[in-house]
Amino acid sequence: MDIRKVKKLIEMLENSNLEEIEIQEGEESVRLVKSNGNVPNNSQSHVIGIPEASSAKIETEEIQSIESEDQTDGDFIKSPMVGTFYASASPGAKPFINVGDIVAEGDVVCIVEAMKMMNEIKSEFSGKVVAIKVDNSEPVEYGQALFEIAK
């Protein structure tokens, strides 16, 4: 489950009168419970205890990464679909782009495989590649930042 969704659920729970939220997507599930430290153990879901009247914080690299995207001057090439990220056209081939490369609007920057279809992802921006945010063959979510491009 996308960490951004979990963060939003935490905010919703904190701002409501609810004591518990449980969401299931396919085989994954997340259960958020307001508590005073007593969190029941449930082996089939991830349980996150949220103390009442506190600002619950999840300190993970993913959330810090998401927040850092909002604080930068660069543009982000984001995944237009859920799938698998590939940096090159075939295994062992040279990547489409590397950090430090200059890309033009419309250049192919990667492939996202979805439902056995290879979808070329093209840059919406021109500029220098500052960061590659995803590892090769890694699953990606819709809207997830793949590359950071400096103007």
C-alpha cells in the first residue's frame, strides 16, 4: 500500500471522532487505531497505534522523500500508471537516461510495464536529470516521481 495513502488515513483519523480505521486493498490491509499505548496484535494486518491528542509521525525515508519533492525547484517526471519501472529497453542495455544527462521534452526516459504492455514514458520537461527516484525493475504507483529534472 502506498505510504502517501497511509499518511492521509492517519491525518483523517486524527481529525475525526473515530477510534479505528481499517482499509483493505486486495491482499494488503492497514488498520489504524487511536490508543493510549495498548495496541492489539493482529498478524494479518499492519497495526499502527496513534496516541490521542498527539501529532502522529511516521518517520520513514519514503515520507521524507515525498515531502522533499514538494520543497524543490525541479520538475518531476511521474509515472502515469501502476506498473514496473525499467530504466532501459532490455536487460543489460544502456539506460535511457542517467543522472547528469540533459533531456528534451518528448525524449523517452524509461519504460513502465503494465499488464504485459511496455509503455514508453516521455519527458514532459527539458533540463538536466538531477535524480532518478526509482530502481530498475521496481514497482511504481500512479503519480509516483520517477525522475527529478532541473530547469
